[in-house]
Amino acid sequence: MQVIDIIDEDRELARVNKGTLNWSIAKGFSMMQQITKDSIVEQVLTNFPKTLEIFIRHGFKDLSNPIMRNTMAKFVTIERACKMKAVDQETFLLELNQTINPSTH
């Protein structure tokens, strides 16, 4: 997986795994982050720790265990996780994205 450098809206350098998160330009240099169905659960949790609460609320209680976050979650996409727990993917993604971009929703 290729790692790329980006500059976020606070002009801080960040490193993300290409393909994990989609980045789109908004208002000049500012950038919005978006979690997609193809995002890897562990990378979402690493990049956005506040999303853990949402995962747990939607039935992913195992993710409260750091060992589970650092093992199984490394191989599971949001889409696969939603199918495994019968979670509505569209609603789940909306809530995740509202958490990481509260001013855009």
C-alpha cells in the first residue's frame, strides 16, 4: 500500500495510506476527509480515534479491545464489517463522516 503526504486544513503534514481515505479539495487549500466503504477499520480508528465510540455503539464491541483493533481490524473494510454485523452501511458511514467532519454535515 502506497503512503502519501498531504497537508490538512490546518496546514499540518499528515501521512495516509493511499486508497484508505478519500481526500477532496474544498475552499482552496482546505481538504475534507471522507471514510468510504473501502476504508480499513484499523486505519479509520488510528486516524480518527473518536470514531471508536461509533463503532461500539453500532455493535462492534470487540473493537474496545486494543488487541482486536490491532489484529483483525487491519484486514476488514467498513463494507465487510457492516455485512458481518448486519449494520446499515449508508447510515454507519454517514455517522462516521459526520464525526470526522462535523462542520460539513
